[in-house]
Amino acid sequence: MTPQSPSCQLSGTQLIHGDHGPGSEVAPSISVTSTFRHVPHGDPEGLGAMNPEKHVYARYSQNVTSRVEQILSKINQGHAITYASGLAAAFSALVHYKPKRIAISGGYMGCHGTISTYIKGRFTDTPIIGLDDEFQEGDLCWLESPLNPTGESRNIKYYAEKIHAVGGKLLIDSTFGPPPLQYPFKWGADCIFHSGTKYFGGHSDLLCGIIIVSLIEFPNQLRPIFVSFWHDRVYMGNMMGSLESWLLLRSLRTMHLRIPRQSASGTEIAQWLSRAVVPEGQEYDGIPGGVVTKVWHSSLQETDSRGFNPSVQMEGGFNACFSILLSKIEYAEKLPHSLEYFVPATSLGGVESLAEQRINADPEENPLLVRLSIGVEEVADLKDDLRNALVEISRGN
């Protein structure tokens, strides 16, 4: 399968000029104030904080964070609110929805940990069920697509119809599929969650979480659900810091340049590696056979029994993070440290490529699995790097 031509492209103009700030600064300053001078007819609720003259207190809003949220709202086609980290945003979603049960299968272990922490504070039982179990009213379907760490896509429309049929809600963890790769509201999501640390931040230098709620019911005003999320953030105190907001605003300016390149490079490398899954004694493009035994990536998925093909859902391109399975644990241990351009580190989405034996972060993961996050380096250099490292580890070096 070939990479998809983006039909919903990010607007560079919107990313660069989609926020409104006071004064003559081209690049806004980092705000260090914790409180603001009262003005007549101010905004004690903080909900008008898109207007910089109405800021009251930094726990409610401040200039740079408001500018960030203006852009995030526009490019995600909803109302966006930011948090101190991805898991802070995840916890806030649980507080808001107060699910009777949570349907989740696989995916990022951090979200499973957050769900466990949330349940510990509940006085009533909150069962965890699988995505393919029968849903009931009051359930929250927590669907990650593409999936961490493999990069496989799940059918958002199918699960939206399934959960909505019983009156439940659908949250999509779209961290692996930022704009312009996919737009979950188009397929029926009620709420979108991102670890903004990854692709929105893009430079491995900030922590951020993002929740987006739909505009559909209230297109010209702040949706009550958004207001509820905002009030929860005020009293949980899990807003982004000023420096992180400034770094995120800087990163958003180049998102339309970074994401499509990472997507195209990741797809090319995943498909190239998939062709190297050959028996021992053979080789493909210099990669010895019998070393790589499986490659997961949404571009490699075939149309399933329900007619789902990821190329339709991921209309702007496929994910830039995916996983490979190696034939020996020692290969998986050595590969991240045998690469020159891939940094042996956890996380993903930054401009630099990363490689990680995933069990080092998630003890439940297959020790043969290595996750690759593709950055913005030249594809030919990354291929050479992987080829050389796979040859080296196969020789026992």
C-alpha cells in the first residue's frame, strides 16, 4: 500500500496566524505572572480568556496558553483545553465522564495506570471490560488508534456506533494520529485525547496533554462539556506551565511541515522493513534474513472482515511510530544501542528518530519488540542506519 495524499491538510497560515495576542511582539514573551490587574467588567470565571484583557489568575488562564488553545481548537475542529501532561488530561477525562465501566484493550500502559489510579479513588466499583465485550449505558469506550506500540489502526466508526447504541461515550486517544493524519470527530468520537508531549510538541522538550470536545452541538459558543472540563482543570490545578505553553506555541508553528514528513518517512521505512521479513540465509536490500520477523504499521493492514481499511480513516497519511519484532531477545536489547541516528530513548513524535526495546518502559510488553519513532532526518540515512545495525547485531557484535 502506498502513502496517502493528504486531503485534510494543516494550514500553515492558521498555525502561524491563528492566535491573537496583544502588543507588537512577533514571538510572544513567556508569561511569568501568577496574577493580573483587575479591569472593570473583568471575567472572574476565566471563560473569556481568549481575550487577553480578561485574564484574572494564571490557574484560570494566561496569555500564551490561551493563544495555544486557540490554534489547537482550530486545527482539531473542536474546543481544545491543555493540561500539564498527557496523563493529567487522561485523568481529567475520567473525572468528567464518571464512567460506570471502562472498555479498553491494549494500548499505552500509562493510560491503564491512570485508569487504575482513578478507580482507587472511587467508592463504587468501576469494572474494566474489553472493547469487544457488550457495552451498556454509562460505559466509556477508551479507544486508542493508532495503537501504541504497534501503530495499528482501529475502526473508530465501528466503536462509535457500538457505544452510542447503548448511550455510552467514545474517547479516542489519537496521540499516534495527530492532524492532519486523522480527524476522529469525523468518525463519531465524543472526545479526543492527545499526549501533546509527542507530535504537537515535536521537539522532546515539553510535557502537555490535550482534550478536545466537539463543536457539533454548539458551533458558535463554548460547549457546556468544555466549560465542565475547564472548571475541573481550575480546581484540580493541572494546567500547563507558562514555559511549556510557550514551547508548545513555538512547535505548533511548524506542525504542518513536521507531521507530513514524519508520516511519509515512517510509512516508507515500515514498508521497507516489512520486505526484509525473509528466512535466514536470504536477505533483502542488505538486511539479513531471520532477524526481523514481523513489522506492524497501519499501512500494512489489509481490509478487515467489517470492511475497515486504515487508509480511509487516516486520510492525511499513516503514523510515523510503529514496531518491529526481532527473532532473539539479544537482538532487541542491542538494536537501539547499535544505531547512529536513532536515539535509544522512550517517547515519540520528536524531530529526532528514537528506538526502544519497549519492555524497558512497559514490563508487560514482548521482550522481542522494538518501537521506532521516525523523525525528520533523511530517509536514506535512517535506512542505512537500520541496515548497518541489523547486520551488526546479526553477527553477534
